Amino acid sequence: MPNSVDLSGRPFHFIGIGGIGMSALAYILAKRQLPVYGSDIRANHITQRLQDLGAHIFWNQKASNLDEFKNHNRDRQRPDFSTGESGSSLAASLATPEGQPTPKVADCLPQVICSSAIDPTNEEYRAALELGCPIFHRSDLLAALIQEYQSIAIAGTHGKTTTSSMVGFVLLRSGLDPTIVVGGEVKAWDGNARLGRGKHLIAEADESDGSLVKFAPKIGTIVNIELDHPDRYANLDEVVDIFHTFANRCEILVGCWDCPVVRERFDPQIRYSLDPKSGAEYTVDMVAYNAGGTTARVWERGKVLGNLKLGVLGKHNLSNALAAVAIARSLEIEFAAIADALADFEGARRRFELRGRANGIWFIDDYAHHPSEIQATLAAARLRVGTENQSPKRVVAIFQPHRYSRTQTFLSEFASSFGDADVVVVSDVYGAGESKVEAFGGERVARAISERHRQVNYWPTLDRIETGLQEVLQPGDFVIFLGAGNLNQVIPKAVEFHRQVEFSGAL
């Protein structure tokens, strides 16, 4: 196996190409006109976007997906893809130009990219090993791309996607034409990645699988640190160690001074804080939170920069925006341009995303799956509802616990995270690949929440949630779906049902 990723033209093959992180990297490579192949078990709008760029995708994860790479020297004719397993000819794309020496098979084997979600027993992965393909983790490819740019990497337990999207949006609107790789879809660049011609790359740096240590950006940012993945880390100290390795590899470290772990255990060159008395380089005062957004006056090293207005809600998003200000100012972007961009920033998909309105009910999709994230998201929902100049509305929280390890570790914290909700619905745990724990499921979570909350329902399945929402929702409700699993599959059906109710009531 080679020591580094080859970005000079050798093919790439992604096992699980439709994943949010994998597809972003595949998109960048395809836009750079590198040969991109991959596999997944189902098509979606993300894979269609890749196919439109010429990516070859197989709709299974079988060993045979690699056969054409193995056999291309023996058969240069276009293979038959009439079954629809791939978008175009693999052999044709690997053919040697006329008059050039035929490369060795090993030289043309693809670089196989996997994420932590791919099990070592995966048939396609095993075939790649046996064939002798160089195999890299997704983070190895991202690290190679980071090295090619003056990169900005956003790390932290929560808020990485929103903060990196904000930074990317500011640089894009400022004319710096950045390359962007994020863990969510953003309307401004119609997806989870864009290839720019500028010298900057903005990316998320993920600690969940330890890959954070591979990145060496010009500017690194830590937005917060908590224990979020007890399946990997035994305690917070282990998480801090990973972040320390990352911090030591950054030329410039930007840190949130409101996070006690960052404040006590790190020494960033640039600090930002929502507390004007913190001593941080970037602070705010005259803060006003309301249903239409947030306003604040921004200070830079004791001098007023100007006023900031955000359309995204909540204290956590003001902190994310202040991180974006600090990063952009380190790149010498004028504050007026930063403020103009952030005022227009609409957020990333599944981050307080409005999915529909029907019968006077709002349906919001949010990725929050950690107690801190849930508290921040519901605080924003309460802000949105509580300042309406209409009759009182309810915040209805639909929660799908994500991973048994996380749910068990933070049960007490989850129990106290729903104070801003009027009604709470809890489903069974979404295992995300973890084995089911029979004695510990959604009912246990619902019971813990009900000890501190008056109205909690345990509806274990998506079907039960769908029928339950038909029964309990009423005009004026602000319904927010919380979780990193498949809970949001319920939303379109719920919206459509209440559209029909609204339509029938208007007749």
C-alpha cells in the first residue's frame, strides 16, 4: 500500500459513495476530472449529482465491481452495462492512448476509499484487498486535499457543519472562490461540496473516528469539545488528546473561549467569545435574540468592527458566526463583506431546516443528537415560537435516540434536555450499526424524560409516529424532528396529511 493518495490521475473507487462525507470528496475529484467510480446500495439525489459529472456507480457492494479494473488489459471493448449497474464504460476510460506503452495492471488498479462505516467483512472491501488495490480511509483523501490548499479546518463536537458552511459562504461571497467540503448540503453551492479556483479549502475535521489527527491546515478552529462518541472514547481526556494533536498541526489555531475545555486546556492564537469581558480577540455586545434572527455588535481586539445580523436563530449560531468572523478577518476580509454574507446565510440542510408548513403547523428537521445540541436547538425553537405576536404555540419535539452507547452514557443529560418543549415524543433507538441492547431502548429514554417533563409519549416506530402526529398536532404547533438517523422520513408524510386537512377545511 502506498504512503499517500495519488491525485495525478489514478482512478478512485468509493465503497459507499453516497454517504454525506464520501460523496463530497467524490464530487471534488470528479470536478477535477479524475476518474471516479463507486458503489452504494441505493440511489439518491447525491449519487445522481455524481453520475451527472461522469462518476460510474454500481448499485451493490459486490466483489465483481472491481472486475473491470482487473481485466481491462484483456478486454478494451466497452462492457455491457445494460443492466444499469453503472453509468458508462469503465474499460473505455481506462484504455491506454494509442502509441503509449500499456501500463501494468497494478498501476491502474483504483485507489479504494472507505469510511469508518465500511465493515472489514464487506465483500467489495475484501476483494479490493485481495486484488492489491491501495486502500485509504476517507480522511486520508481529505488530508491530501487539505495539503494542496491554504486550508481552513473546522473541528469540534457540535457546530462543525454550520460553522464551516458559514466560512465557505463568506469566502465565496467575498470573491475568494474557495473549495468547500462539508458534512451537510448547502443551498448556496447546491450540495455538500464545491470546487473553486481559489487557494483556500474549507473542510470539517471529524473527531468521531480519530481521523482529526491526520489534518494539518493553515487555520484550524475548535468550536467546542465534549464527549460525544463513548463507543470510541472512554472519557473526555481521550477526546482532548485527539484535539491537542490536531491543534499542534495547525499553523494558526482559532478557539471558542466560551467552551471551558478549550479555555482550560488549549492556547489558541485567536479566541472568540460571546462574553465581552472574556478578554478574547473577538467578542460581541448589544446582543438581541428574536424570532427573525439575531443582532449583535462585534468587537475586534478592543475596537468596534460593526453590527452583525443573522437570519439563523439562537445563541449557538451567533457563536458559530463569530468564529466565521474571526477566521475571515485573519484572511483580511473586510468586516462589511463578512456581515453582508452572514446576513444572507440560510443554514445547511438538516440544521433547523424548514421542511414544510401545513394547516398552520411548522415542520423542522434538525440533526441534533447530543444533549447539548438538543438543548440549543429547542432553545432556538422556543425563541421562534415565544416571540410570535399571535396566540401561544407549542414546541413539539420528536426525538430519535442515536446509538445505544451514546444514549446509555448520556441518559441523565438527555432527560434534562427537553425543557423548552411543550410535548416530547421518543422513538426507539436508531442503532447506526450498533447491536441492539434489549434492556435499554427508547422506552427507557422516554421514562427518564417523563421524570422531568409533563407530556412525553413513547412511539417506538416510524409508522406509530406518523399516525400519532395525525392525532395530536394542531394549528400553531412548531414541530421539530431531532436525530441523526432516519426519523426525517416521516416529515413528508406528516406535511402531506396536514395539507389535506387544511385543504378539506377550506372547502
